[in-house]
Amino acid sequence: MKATAIAPANIAFIKFWGKKDASLRLPYNPSISMNVSGCTTTTTVEFSKNFSSDSVSEGFNERRILDHIDRLRKIAGSKEKVKVITKNNFPRSAGIASSASGFAALTVAAAAALGLKLSEKELSTLARLGSGSACRSIPDGFVKWEGEYARSLYPPDYWDIRDVLVIVDTKTKKISSSEGHDRAETSPYFKKRLGHMPGRIARIEEALETKNFRLFGEVIEEECLDMHHVMQTQTPPLYYWSDQTTRVIKKVKSSGIPAYFTIDAGPNVHVLCEAKDEKRVMELFKNYKIIVNKPARGAYIL
């Protein structure tokens, strides 16, 4: 039994920071994201009675991956050993949602290899247990995660926008997102952030529904700065930005181009623009390594 799946990373417009239930990877607030076309994980999962032990591609978190495989083996009633071969086409553990694409691909490939006939909702729910944001990489396009699973709000071709990912650092983060989440509630601004969430979510949903790019950009920048403010004021403080991160932000804000930034738990900057402004943004960052993303489908079997 063998299957290969591809899953995209996603960029969150409304983010989550802090978990109300760490064991179930349930966040304090809903989040809204977009799957990205240029950052993907390809994973092949094979189960066989002939394997004497489990194996995982070198360099990946074997224990975390096998814990997730065990969840699916339990559902399928299988005791067969597994071989997991996985690769990314973008830097891992650098704040570009590699765990999201990784556990989405792992979930879909493992379920198929085990012969499980699971719905999108069930796959999203399972992927969440491996990595919270992985649940958003299961459905297509523009996605909302609320409760135990994520669902698609709009298909990839709904809005022709671009995410120009500006890579400023590919090194593995010293503090993982999981560790950072555990300290979120120590920030004096944590509860204030949650208080703003209902209104902010309503505004981003309005921006998406009406394709109001200016409103969209204002909300994602506000949300990004708010989350990082919580990170930087928790105990101990967590600083993911570098000097290069700040330079990129300043270039965006001084360019005169209708483009907006957002940053997940890392130093690399996502610059969002409409398709008509893609070349101008690319020219602005011609001296940087960039990955140009379009809205993308969710995880699928090859």
C-alpha cells in the first residue's frame, strides 16, 4: 500500500498565536489563510508487512511524524511498518509554514495508503493533530479554520492576487512556533488581541467578499503587527524579525505600490499585491531571493 500526496504551505491573513488546548492543537481564535502555489511538500507513504521497522526521510522530525502515522494506523487497524519519504521545495522551519504543508501531505498520503476513505473535513481534522495550521492546507484556495477543522471560503481562481515571498533568512528558527505558542498568554497584550479578533475577522471577510484590496491590505498588516507585538512582549520575549525583515517592510511601505506585508512566525516577508502589480513588486525585490505564489488548491493525491 503506497500513495504520494502534494500539499501547499499557506499564509495566514488572520493568524493564531496561543492554544487553548495544546494536546488537541486548538487555537483561541479562528484564522483565515490562502494556500500558496510555490511552496509545497511532496510526501510518499508506503506500508508493508515486509518492512522490519518504520523509517522517515533523514532530517525530518521522525518522532512527530511517526506519532501522526500511529493515529492513522489506529483508525485503519493496521500494524504494518511504514516508510515515509518527504521533501520540500522551500526552506523548512524558517517561518514559511513548512509544518502545515508537511502534515497535510502526510495525512492525505497516509490515509490513501491505508485505504481510508475520509472526507475533506475528516482529513483537515486529522492534519490539525499533527500541526495546527496543517488543517488549512487541506481545503482549496482561501480557507477559514474555525473549531476542529478548516473549510474553503473561495476557490483558488476567485481572486487574482499574488504573494511575493521575500526570503531574508533560511536558517532553522532557534525557537519553534510550538514553543512560542506555549508562552503567548504571558503577554499583557494577549487578551487585548483576542478582544479585537471578531471585528478583525469580519473586516477581512468583507474584504474577501467584495475584493476590496485596500481594506484587505490594511487588515493583514494590522493583524501581523498585532501578533508580533504579543510575541515580543511575552515572557521571555520572542523576536523573529531580523534587520533585513525591517528593511523589506520599509521598502514595501515607501514604494508607492499598492502592496501590503504580512509575516508569520519567522523573519521572511510575504508581500501581497494584485496580479497587475506583480512585476513591480518583483522588480522592487530583484536583489532578494523571492518565491512568487498564486492562490492554490489544497492537498491532493498524485
